[in-house]
Amino acid sequence: MYPYYLTYMAPQPMFVWYPSVPPSPAWSFSSQGSLPTPILHPGTHSPSSNSDDLDKRARSPPPKPKSHAPVAETPALRYPPRVNPLIVHAHPAADPSRLNWDLYHHPDTLHLTDERHIPSIPLSWDDLATIPAVCAAFRDGGYPLHSLTLVFRFLPLQIEVKPGAHPPPKGTPPEDHDHVSVADLFVGLYNGLRAHVDPRLFARMSGPQQTTLWHTGARRVKALVEDQQGPLPYPLRQIDFLRRRRRFLGIRVAEKEELPAGKRYGEVFVVEVGASG
């Protein structure tokens, strides 16, 4: 409820007084409540020039206030987005060794090449930071997507990837890096899988599921700290849901029945994984 209620009053007529002497920025007011008397200060500008400036300002419309309305939402995509060939999941995989990435390891171990050239050209991380991960279909405008939601089949995992997960090359204007690059996707996926498992999610799991997840996390921690004595620290991370299927095979557009609640077609992509070596 609003604290005050005001009744409607008709607007009163407004009278404007035009002084016989051109006004200046300084005014003096008498204690009698009389009309303001202009005080002229010596300067280089003549009274006529001051009057002209004031007349121009009086005729100029006031500046428009900045709108605080939310930015218009990106329209829903009608056609399948185009996933970059470097990261697209193919059926069957054209080159099984093309992406030999175990999601357990940081993606800086990847060595990708541009196969459009003969011989192929190695791609640096600066290159990957400028290549869009996914673009809208040409009939939807063909623009690079500004955010991606990654999910895994049959697993309670959802990772949001935004621009800047991997910094762009030095000197890149901000407006040229407002989309998710291939490097952003790699780093965003890696960091997302390093997040701790939500305790509320763990509490909703069945007993056998909790045991399996706990054993997977314990094996991962023991592999890192072979000589640690005593109880292990809380080990459960998102990557433990993958168990031994940690090999990255690429991403594909999620079908409508695979969309999480609140997401639209073309915003969500399924991460396909295989057995790690």
C-alpha cells in the first residue's frame, strides 16, 4: 500500500514574468517577496548574446530520461542452431581421435587444428577465443549465441556458459566478444564439472545412487592424494556423476523433450560423452 493518497486537483494557471533587462545566472531576492531583480556582472559577452543563449536553451526540449525498461528478450529460434565443427557431435564420429579430451583434465591439454587448410593449421587458444561455439541458423539471423546451457543425458547436471569464461585476446573490443566462443565452452564446461554437488540434490538421491556417487568421488580424490592419511575431504563434485564416461565427444542441439524447465529450443545443448581410456 502506498503511504499517501492525494486527491486530484485541477492544474492552476501559470504566469510567466519576462524581465525588461536580460537575465543572468545570478539573481538577488528582496526580503519583501518582490520580483527578482537581475544583477549584471561585467564580462566579455554582451547582454544580447546572453539573451540569445537563454532563448536557445528555453526553446530546447529537456533531455529524455534514460529508460529503465528491461532489454528486449532474444526471440526464440525456429531452426536448429549451427554448432561449430570443432565441437559438434557427429553420428558416427568422423574422427574418433579428433577430440581426445578427458573431462577430468583441463582443456589446455587439447591440440586442435583447422582442417580447412592443407596441411592443417594448429589452432591456438587465442584462435579458439575468437571462434563462436554456436551460431543461429541463417534463417534466424546467423548471429553467434550469447549464452549456452549444457546438459547431460539422464543426469541431473546443468551448466550455464557465458562469454568470458576464457579471456579474449588482448585488445579485443568488448562488443566483439559478446558471444560464447569455443574456448569459453571448453573452460565453462570444465569449471562447471568442478562445482560441488548440491547437498539438497544428494539428499534426494536413493541410497544406492548416493553410494555409487560417493565411491566415484573417493576414487578421484585418492588418485590425486595417494598418501593422504585420515578421512578424505568432502569429495563430491559434478564430474563424479559421469563415473568412467568422461571422454568428450562433442555437443548437439537438445530436442524439445530434453529441455529443462524454463528453457527454449535452441538454448540448450547435450554434451555427449564416452568411456575414458
